[in-house]
Amino acid sequence: MVDVTKWPIFSLMGPQELSTIRKACVFGTSANEAIYITKDDEVYVIGFNCSNCLGTGDSQSIIVPKKLDFLSGRKVVSLSYGSGPHILLATEVGELFAWGHNGYSQLGNGTTNQGVAPVLVSANLLNKKVTEVACGSHHSMALTDSGEVYAWGYNNCGQVGSGSTANQPTPRRVSSSLQNKVAVSIVCGQTSSLAVVDNGEVYGWGYNGNGQLGLGNNGNQLTPCRLVALQGLCVQQIVSGYAHSLALTDEGLLFAWGANTYGQLGTGNKSNQLSPLLIMTEKERIVEVAACHSTHTSAAKTQSGQVYMWGQCRGQSIVLPHLTHFTCTDDVFACFATPSVMWRLLSMEHDDFLTVAQSLKKEFDNPETADLKFCVDGKYICVHKAVLKIRCEHFRSMFQSHWNEDMKEVIEIDQFSYPVYRSFLEFLYTDNVELPPEDAIGLLDLATSYCENRLKRLCQHIIKRGITVANAFSLLSAAVRYDAEVGQHQGRSCVRWSERKGP
């Protein structure tokens, strides 16, 4: 579960209040405002209340959470914030509410009066069910259940997609190239807009001075234009930063384009890209990407749960994806984004959206679902025969009908230690090994016995990386014993390291 106390504003709340949170969003120019939804669908706000963005009916800041009674009992499905800030909120039944800054009619009520409390946005949306909302700096977008896109507010660069640069005071359907398309997702940069349609195509419009529309040029677009560079690819997720964009395909490929002043494209340099560029090609399959219009930070998550970050990270410019210790992309924004806002409406119920790899990792050593136990050094490790047979030839042979092991519910292991055997089984579920080099020697022995070549290579890497003066010659001896070729390679490393560090 995500820990919302990583965002400082939630430190104002006690454990009992925090335990009620089901969804949350931190926003504002200094990340000093927050909205959260409780498990019984009550909406609360807390923070500085700039431009009446908390919707409490006044401009007073709040250090004790306050309930927005007007939204009581409404199930929130989508929420987004602008730079003013202004807030858009969509409910399960398709209602759209807006409040906060309104200097450019971004609340869609036909005026430029500040919105001090949530108001239903109804102009041109009667009988429409809104399923998703997105905010740019001062413009707004809404997606309906029929795949229509509506936009309104600030339009100095064509970000409303109306074909002009006149501000749009009420929701207007974005047509042109999207007229006969079914949109499935929408996002906003500061002054740009993007939409994904049901066949995986991407369309962009608005400001394009940094190439954030991915069209191969830097000219603004007053109406939607298809990203031809992504032709033939099926985009599943798209996100926008302040002036850059990221797109994830159904095959787990990640493309980046737009502004790159802080390395937010992850290309290894700071040059803007006018067209989508494939990045992270050497990494495993990407399953999620993250960015938001108020930061220059990017993040991605792989199928095994590894989280990378790049771009502007606490004042530093990280030009290549950097592997973090985080378990979710949200933590990148809590700890490293400037400001430390949330890139999405954060759900505390992530177990509902686990990938296959995440589900496997979660089920390792779970007695509730396991159908087999290994007993090592008197300790039990719970596993699943099917997983072991799929992942390891040794177990595929072992669990055959004419083998005794196939009938057992508990299998005793006496030739390997508990840490080693547990790490081996966990590797079959996660593809990862976390062992000190001393234990990695034993795991290398197991990998050799079971003919697990990839595991052998991982162990060799751990051993080489963990060489110290104290353990150099014991590691050398073990490496030579398990594999002569590896032993020679590791041996040279051990000797060189010892000579360099020795007295």
C-alpha cells in the first residue's frame, strides 16, 4: 500500500484519519493542498487554499481536514488540477464538478469569476457521462463514455482544439480529426493536449514550441493532429509533463518527445525531441509511465516492479532512467519531484491492479494459496507446483507422476541452507536475487547443480560486486570450485582488488 505520509502535507493528520483514506491527490505550486476521499466516499480537503482551490466556500487555509458536504456520498472516479490551481472532479454517474481559479474560464461556467465551491459543469454536457478529466495550466478537458472529448478555458496556443486562439468559456467538443474517433484517454501538458483513440493512435494539439506534440516540427496546432511517427503502434498509456510527453505501447515499449532541459526524456542528453524516440530499450517490459504538467520529472515501472526515474529530481538533472528502491511511480513524485505533487489521483487499493509479475511475487511463500512446502533447516517455504514446473526444468522433471516427490506435500531439503534455498525459490517467482556474496556462493552451487544458467550469472555478479579484503580469497576459492572459467575471471578481480586495498 502507498504511504501518503511521504507527502509532507499529510503529516498534519493522525493515524486514525490517515487510515480512512481511499484516494488522494496532492497539488498546488508548492504541493501545499490536498484532496482525499474516504472509504465511505466522503471528500475532504486540507492545505493553503490558493485561489479557493479547496472548494470550502472561502479563502481560508486549513490545517485540519474539512469535509466538502456538497460532494458527500458521490463516488469519485477522476480528478485533475491546474496551475491556478483549478480542480475538475468526475463522479461514477458521470457528473462533472469544478472549482478554484477561473481567470480564463477554465471552470467551464461561462464566467471568469473565482469558483469558491464545487459547481456542476452542465453547459454542453447535458445527458453526457464524463468518465475522465484532465487539466493543463489553465485549460480543461473531459472525456465521455461515448469517446467524445470536450475542452475549454485558456486557448492562447490552440490547446482547446477549436481552430482558433480565442478562450473557450464553456465545454466545446473537440472535433476535426477526432470527429469520428472514439477517444479512450486524455492528458494535458501546461498548454498542450493529447488524446489516445481506441485503435491506439495518438492525436495532439496546442503549444508545440518544444516539440511536445511529437509531430516532427515545433509549430502550434489549433486542431488535433495525428502523431504519424507512432503509426503501426498501439499506445495504451500516455502522460504529459510540463512540456514533454511519454507514450507506452501494448508491447511495453516506451517513447518520449518534447522538452528535455532537465533530461526528462531519458535520452542521455538535454536536446529536445520533435518526434517520439524509443527509450529504455535495454530494460525489461514497461508496464506504467508517469509524468504531470506541473513538473519536469518522469518515471516508469517494469513488469517485475522496478521503478525508474529521470528528469528534474530534487534540483538535479538525471538524463538517463535511474533505478530506484521505490515500489511505485507515485513515490518518485513524493520524494523527488519539484513541487512534490501527485501525478494522478492516487488509489490506496493497488492490489486490484497487479500485473502478472507483481501477482506472482505477492504469492511467493503464501500458505493460503500454496500446494507444496519445502522444509529447510526446520523452516517451511510455501510454493506452487505449477509455478516451479513452468520456471525450472529440475522441478518439471521432479514433479512427474512416477516420481515420489510428486505425491508429497512437504519435501525435505538438506543439501542447501535455508537462506540459499529460499532465495532460489524466490528467484523463480521474481527473477531477482538479494543475497550477501557469502550466501551467493551457496546459491551458485545450487544453480550449477540445477543447471540454472541465468541464476549462475546473477550469483557471479553478486560475488564480484561484493568482494572485500576480508572475503576475497574465500570467494575466489568458492568461484574456482563451482566453475573454473568463472573462478579465473573472479580470481583476477579478487587479486587486483586485494592488492589495491591491502596494507
